Amino acid sequence: MSQITAADVKKLREMTGAGMMDCKKALGETAGDIDAAVDFLRKKGLSAASKKAGRVAAEGVVVALTENNVGVVLEVNSETDFVSKNDQFIAFVNKLAALIISENPQDVAALKAVAFDDVFTVEQALSQLIATIGENMSIRRFERAAVDAGTVVTYVHGGGKIGVLCALDKPVEATLARGVAMHIAAANPQFIGRGDVDSASVERERAVLTDRALASGKPAAIVEKIVTGQMSKFYSEVCLLEQHFVLDTDKTVKKALADATVVVMTRFQLGDGIEKKEEDFAAEVAAQIKGN
């Protein structure tokens, strides 16, 4: 058996992110073979990650990145807000955003298959991070946008609680473009313009407004005019281009943009739609004591 040196342990830690004792044990199990030790830890990391996979991960961070005419918004979840501030976690998420820009994976599954570094794929690197930090984590979703001659802008609010990706079809001054992204973060429009509103939503809203107008005793002859006016208000509430611009409320977003328009609008709110499990802290501690 070859002698295991401190330099070997240090090198293995840098390659895998695993703890010192785990690295030392892996080298011992593999007779000091670095590559075999990496595989040993990879298997251990995958096993550790699988044990944590059932835990709800609703915290984490939303990041956004632009490079030339390409932008991305990405959400990666962790179990606790504490981990979202961990330097290793932040570095991992930022590298993922850069990989999405450069490699253009079509979905999360494709992203996980991308090479993260010379040793691991993204999926393997995530498993190693889970084993190292000790919490379940998941790459939840991302959106990538690229325009040939337009403008791509991103905005992150609240230290990673909300992230926005916005693409416009024409070059737009940076302050205005950022203002539109900030508006999307604040107002949370559901659609870009009227043409993007799905027919089911339109029909449902129109039916509610019609029934309300008829129930109020309005003559049937003028109900249609009333509903048409109220539908305009509906569109101004849910459509970005028809909302009053937060940086200049005398204008709609469409008017503020002049001859440019928004072609991509994505807004991620951290943990949105994830059902968080209500934890009984006392029961959890009791279970851990019993387990020990």
C-alpha cells in the first residue's frame, strides 16, 4: 500500500469538495490511487445525496446573468436559507448560469448531463455538493434568451428572491431596459401583450363580467359596452405592455419603449409553487435522540 501524503488528501479535496477525513479514507480504500478515490467518493456522494432527496428544498437562490446578447435566469433550491449564502453553493449556482449561456442546454435534464469540470458532470457535481454541505438541493428551472440585434437584460431583487429575464427586439438604452426588468419584478405581469393572453382566461373573465353586469340590472343593450370597457382594465392589470410603467406612471410600458417591444419575459420567484412541509421541531429533535 502506497503512503498517503497530506498533499494527496489536499488534492483530492480540491477535486471533489469532500471532507478531509472522507478523502483520507477514500485514499486508504483505493491504495492511494487518486482517480479511484474520486470514483469512491463519487459513489459515496451519490449515496449520501439519495438519502436527502426526499427532503423539501424550497429555499435557495434565483440568479440572473447576461453575456452580450444572451441572458439566463436560474433557480436552484436548498433546504435552508443558511445554505443559500454558502460560498460553495453560490459558486456552484453562478457556474451553472455561465454553463447555460455557453452550452445552451434545452432543459434541466440536459443541463445535468453537461460537463461541470474535468471530473464531474453537473449532476455529479450537485451530488458532491449535497454530500459536502449536508442538505438536499435541486436545480429547479431556468430560462435562456438570445437576440441577434435587440437587448437582453436581467434583474435580481431581494438578494436572490426574485429574478427577471427580459429580451427586447431592438436596442434599448440600458437604463430603460433595466427599468422594464425592475417593473416586471415589481408588478408581476402574467402576459406580455393582449395577444399572449390565453383564450380560456379571456372567456372566463368576460363571462364573470357579463354575469355581474346583468345581475346588477343593467340593460342587456349596454352590457356589451360595459364589459368591453372592463376587459380593457383586465388587460391593463395582467399585460406588461399595458401596465403603467413604474418609473414613469404617466406612460404605459409600451409607450415608454416606443418602437421596441418585449419578446421574452420570465420572472422566477424563489420557491413559488413548492409546498413547504410544516416541521414539528420538538418531534424532529426527539426523533434524532431516539435514532442515536
